[in-house]
Amino acid sequence: MQYRRLGSSGLHISALSFGSWVTFHTQVDGTLAKQLMTTAYEAGVNFFDNAEVYARGQSELIMGSVLEELGWGRDTYLVSSKVYWGGDRPTQKGLSRKHIHDACHAALKRLRVDYLDLFFCHRPDLECPIEETVRAMNDLIRQGKVLYWGTSEWTAEQIVEAAGIARALGLQGPTMEQPQYNMLVREKVELEYHRLYETVGLGTTIWSPLASGILTGKYSKGIPDDSRLALPDYKFLRDQLETEKGRERVATAERLGEVADELGVSLPKLALAWCLKNPHVSTVILGASRLSQLEENLAALEVVDQLTDEVMERIEAVLGNKPQLPSRF
Ligand code: NDP
């Protein structure tokens, strides 16, 4: 395993980490979760990602029971939660001091830990002043219930505002952002946050590195019955595939498969290695519904060295979506 600093913080996070969205509770029960987490941990993964909204708390319950059962030293791993979608009532959602406080305490109970290493604001809350959120996160840090806080899918402007408020008030600002990043979705990580890696010292824990599985090539002949896009509750992902853009994505994955073949590696490994190649990525969060997928994906680090300038150019030619910084001429 390789370890990277989480932005400018002193925290060393494994370059590959493991998350439970969609999978835990829906596809993965407690027994398989234990096998998956053990395999990840034994491969050097030290970060396990979760959120209050995943399977409406069931995902954290499963992870918490596995953590308790396995009894790893609390100083050997990082676990996260995210706050935003806690329930239907007005006090159960968003980023108010009230919901941040309640969500943190509920996650601690479900995950059976005394503190969260990372706590994310799962989306920006346009109906809550950012200062209220910064103060609430800082309080949890002061109380020892959270170590680092961050954002997910915030705009650069919102992150800069939070960092500025924290700096002005002598509070702890956001350490990391959790954006989607993969060969098909690049804008935020490569363009929008461009300056924040230096100015804010932003770390990134990136999600859906395989675009929910599209970048494995598994959707080239339709939707397999045992795949994520066939799950009844994930119609929105299925619908996306049926648009023109979705079909283009599948075609791109097929062309990337040819590059992977030439290199003698699998497409999932190539797609994950491509994410790892970006130095602004602190950790790539893996998702897996079965052990064989996780084992394959954990080997992606071996492929990074094969991504020479020439290979990266070849991939770029297939993708044709490199975000462009404004030209100075
Ligand atoms: P991916 O894009 O890597 O998708 C993972 C899924 O792809 C698996 O569950 C599996 O689905 C399929 N897959 C994975 N590896 C293989 C393989 N080698 N061969 C074939 N199929 C494979 O990641 P996720 O979308 O799961 O995201 C990873 C993590 O990121 C989440 O668990 C969560 O922690 C975080 N996340 C955060 C979000 C946020 O808003 N902050 C949003 C989404 C995710 P299947 O077998 O069912 O087809």
C-alpha cells in the first residue's frame, strides 16, 4: 500500500480506501462486510468511508458491528461519516448546528466508536450560513468527537468561504473534500479546485472511481442482472445509462478496454490507476459488491508505473474530456 498526506494535514491516508455506498445492507451482509473489510485492512487500507444516509443508517450499523468484532486498534484505522440527509423532518437534514450535532452523535453510536476521524458535509446547505457549519464542526473537534472535517461536492467558492471564516475566527477549517472523480468526471478535481490544493491545502477522498462500474466495461452488452444498475432503487443510475451521454460513456469504456488489453491489465485496474496517478488525489475510495472485485481493485497500484506519458496521451485521446485552464493568450 502507498500512503499519502490528506492535503496539507499530517494525516497519512492509504491511497486506496474502502466505502459502503449502495453495497452494505443492499448487496453486502455482515458476513461479507467482515470479509471485505478484513481483506482491505490486510492490504494496508486504513480508511473506511460511510455516511448517515447510506441505507438509512444500516450501512453504519453493519460497519460498526464489524469494527467491534474485528477489534482492530483504534489507532490503526480511520472511519468517516457524512452529515446532510439524516431524515425527513426539518431538523434531521442539512448543515445546521443542530443536525451536525445530532448526526455526529448518532453516527458514533452506529459505528461503535468514540470519535470520527473524518466528518464530511455531504452537500452544501444553501439555507444555512457557512459560519454556523464551521463553528459546529469546530466544536465537535474541540470536544474530541471529530478529528478532521471536510466537504463533499461543494463549490470551490464555498470551500474558500469556509476556510476564510475559519482562518479569521481561529477555528479549524475544512481539511478535505469528497468529489466524484474518474475518467468520465474530471471538472472539479482538475479545474475547479485547481488553486485550493495550495491555498487551502485541500485533500481529496474521491468517489465512484469506476463511475459506478461503467469503467469496468461490464455494461457494454446491456445491464447484467447482478450489477448495481439492475438494483431496483438505483433507477436513476440506470436512466443515466440510457441517455445519449450514457451510451457515449459505455462506448468510451469499450475503447479504454482496448488500451487496457494492450497494456495487459484489466480495465478496472487501469481506471483506478489513472485516478491514483493524479497527485491531488489523497485516496481513491473503492466500492465492491464481492470479494473478487475488491481483490482485483486493490492491485491497481501495481499499474500506476505503466501509465507513462505516452500511455496517458493515448488515454487522453480516447477520453477527449481534459478540462482546460483558460488560455493566457
Ligand atoms: P465505483 O465507481 O468504483 O463503483 C463500485 C461498484 O462497481 C461496485 O460496487 C461493483 O458494483 C462495481 N465494481 C467494482 N469493482 C469491480 C470490478 N473489478 N469488476 C466488476 N465490477 C466492479 O465506486 P462507488 O460508486 O461504490 O463509490 C465508492 C465509495 O465512494 C462509496 O462506497 C462511498 O463511500 C463513496 N461515495 C461518496 C459519495 C458522496 O457523495 N460523497 C457518492 C458515492 C460514493 P456491482 O457489482 O453491483 O455492479
